[in-house]
Amino acid sequence: MKKRVRDVPIYVWVRPDELEAIRERMAQAGIRNLSAYIRKMALTGYVLNVDLSPVQELVSLQRRCSNNLNQVAIQANTYGGIYPEEIKALQKDYADLWGPLSDLLENLSAIVKL
């Protein structure tokens, strides 16, 4: 049997209303493991909950760009050429991707500096 990395138990007694409050804060932080939440709070004093909806939006845009690029590559390999309009559309899609990505990276770097 594999030996535990954390082999020292800590027992904490709480009232039912305190347990409910802890579980609510765990849900807000997006953590489902009570031990992980208690350990994180005890060691660092805070849990950082980051809204990743801009990242999901960028991933969606990146998928569309990749799909468009694949379609252009298939057309170039099948028919031997592509239209300049298709290249301009790809360039626009990638430009649209890099603007929000730069903003997101700036926001993340500001959070890391905190």
C-alpha cells in the first residue's frame, strides 16, 4: 500500500452552522475537497478564485481560427491554391484573437503581482 504524503491528521470541531458556512465558501472558491480547502486556508490565509470566462472565450476563438486554417490548408492541398480573401479573413481572425489575449495576459500578470 502506498504511504500517504500527508500522514498527520488534524481534527477540528465545528457547529453545524459553521460547517455550512465553510461549505459555502468552498463552493464559492470552486474547491470540493474539504481537506484541501482547510489546508489552503490554514497555510496561505486566502483562496484566489479567478473568473476564467475570458479564457474560455479565447479558447473558442482559437478553435474557430484553427478550423478556418485547416479548411484553407485542405483547399490549398486539394485545389492547388487559395483566394486572397481567405488569407485576409484568417489574418483578421488571428488579429481578433491576439488583442483579447494580450489584455488577458496583462490582467493575469497584475493578479500575480498581488
